[in-house]
Amino acid sequence: MAAKIEWTAADYAAKNAMAKIIDASALAYRVIAERMGGVVSHVRIGYIHNGEKSPVRLSEFLLICEVCNADPVQTLREIITEARRMELEQQTASTKKPAGERFGL
């Protein structure tokens, strides 16, 4: 059995961006998969949209952007910004914990 993949803030931000792009396209998973030339299955499109299994790969990201008429450069900028925000939020939350929790005491 494969090892469980640990998702990063960038992975979660990419998942959210992909879901937004797919939703905005109003295309069904099967239609997106067909327009991608069958390179990615409609099931995998669903996994990407719902944040299941593994994070989106770069090749999948680029194809989804192309099929759904989203600018991959602008989308990547938004993902980076959101990932940084999420990381900062996580750091802030961890520093608000009592010292014993922060340092494993």
C-alpha cells in the first residue's frame, strides 16, 4: 500500500483554486476529461475538485486551466498568495497555544 501523502498549504490552496475553476466552467467532470483528450479521467477530475486522494499534479493543473479557460499564471499567483496566508494563519494559531502545547510539554 502506498504511503499517505501529507498535504501542504500550497496543496490545499491549489485544491480550492481548482474547485473554483471547475465550478466556474459549469462543465461536468466527463466533459472536462473528454476535452483533455482522456489524459485525465473524469474520476480523477472529481478527486481534484473534492480534494481526495493526492494533490493536483502540474500537468493536471495546466490542462484544467486550459479546458476551463482559466489563466494558469494568474491562478498560480493566487495559489501562492493563499498558501502563504494559510501558513501564516497556522503559525499564528500555533503561537497562541499555551507554552506546554507548543513545545510538547
